[in-house]
Amino acid sequence: MPILAPTYQSLYDVKYYWSIIIWMFCVALLIFAMVIVGGATRLTDSGLSITEWKPILGAIPPLSLEEWLLAFEKYKAIPEYQLVNKGMSLEEFKVIFWWEWGHRFLGRIIGIIYAVPFFIFALMGCFNRRLFLILFLILCLGGLQGYMGWFMVQSGLVERVDVSHYRLAMHLSLAAVIFALIIWVGSRIAAQRYTGIIYAKAGNFSVALIVLCLFQIVSGAFVAGLDAGKVYNTWPLMDGHFIPDQLFLETGLNAIFSDHMNIQFIHRMIAYLLCIFVIMYGLLRFINRSMRVTSILMIILVFCQAGIGILTLLWNVPVSLALVHQAGAFALLAVLVHHRACFYRLRKI
């Protein structure tokens, strides 16, 4: 049977489109869950509890006391145990192990749930050439994301007691890009199947909002990687000023992005810009009936996200609020991408 269906002229004119839409949004939902579990793994300092990368055999956790003791001995050999967790019991080790194992296992599940239907749909000739290439690109990015996770963990196994915040930002950024691409494809296929005429178009400013949201997620990864949310726990002032006196004293990218004050200030400023622009854009698009739902959603989400971010800072980053804050960032990204996908251009659909 043909892998491609080249007779389809439109990127979104595909066979079994509802099956593909459900598949896309199921994968997006799993990635959303993966981000939350990954955030919990980071916040509980569990990311270095598994010191090996075994893509297949690693799916099987320790099943006996001897296997648990072996895994624990490997953890004892890294700086995090020796300098931070020395004296940890086996039961305490199991807690952080299960967080990291769950994060990796969910990643494997996502890979299977994406890859198997992809090849089945391709062999059935459900995709045209362009859509096949887009979905294949997402598959490759998913494989790269798995490696990126291990690349991040490696940075904390030799000299550091935590992972590199640069590699953490790369890992989360790639997850956000994959998530956005999947939401885009699913939303475009779904929108193409609605009936009626769309008399509204999301302008280029909607793209700028998506890019700004992605930058905010990246800056949030730096804040998390440096534990920068646990200092300067006041708002709206920071170190007694809206713009701190000690800001950007040192030059060079590493100095800027490795300083707690600098990175928290950047995260705050991007948040302010995102709030202002999303609210302005949402209010302007609200007058158009076809855009009203997504406009309301993006305004509500950006308000909630800002409020939760402030509370997370003021309360010294409790795990539950920090996870809600991270989830809110991806929810806002999903709405912005969905909005852009549904109103990509004026069209009859």
C-alpha cells in the first residue's frame, strides 16, 4: 500500500481526519502531562536519581532488593548524593527514583503512541506529502527530545550537584516546540472541517504572541534551573526597586543568564509584556464573534498565569503552585497556537 497519498492538494485534506485529530490531541495531552511530571521531578530534585540511560531496558524498574541496592549504590557515586543527600535512606531514594522513572516511562509511552499510529496512517496512505513531512519532523524532534533529556542529566553526574540550567532550558524549549507543532496540526485539520465562512484573520501579531510565550517558557526554565524563584520573594518591587540597582553588573551571556537577579528580572519583564499584549490583542479580537471564545480564553489564562506566578514567588515556590504555574504556561501556549491555526487566513471552510 502507498505510504503517501500525493493526490491530496491541501495539507489538511486527509483521510480519516477525525482519527488523526483525536490522535494529535491525545499526544498533546500526554505531552502536557509529561511537562507537569518533569516539573515535579525537577522541583523534588529527583532528576539525577537514575544515573544511566537505557532507552529499552530502562523501562523496567528494580524488581528486587538487590536491584534497588545496586541502583542506590550508583546514585551514591555522584556529587548530588555526596554533597547534598549523604545519609539518605533507601526508602527516601525510592521516592526520587520513582519520580524520574515515571518521567522517563511517560516519555517512552508518548513515543509509542505517536510513532505507531504515524506509521499505520502513513501505510494506509492517509497523509499527503507535506503533512507526512511535518509529522515525520515531529517524530524526529521527539527522538531528539529523548536524547536531550539524557544530555541534561549527564551535566549533573560528574562535577555538579544539579543539572545545567542551559540544558534544562533546551529540554523544556524543545518540549514546548513539539507541543505547539502538534496543537497546530490538530487544530488546522479540525478547523478545515468546520462548516461556514470565516470572516476573521489572526494577523502577524498572533505569531508574535506565540513567540513571546515561548520565550517566557524558556526564561521560566532558567528560573527553575537556577532556583531563582527562591530569592527576591517580593512583588512588584525586586530588592526594593522595580529595576534593581545591581542588575546586569557583569557583562557576557554566561554572567547574565547565570545570575539569579538577572534571570528573575528577565522573567518578570517578559511576563509583563505578555500580559499587556495578550490582553490588548484579546480585547481587539473579542468584537469578532468567531474569535470570541479563544479571545476570552487567552485573557483568562494570562490573568491566572500572572496571578499564580506572583503567588508562587511570594510563597517561596511551593511545589504545587509551581507545577500549576508551569502547566498554565503550556495551556496559554496551546490556546495561542490554536487561535492562530483556526484563523490562519480568510477562507471558506
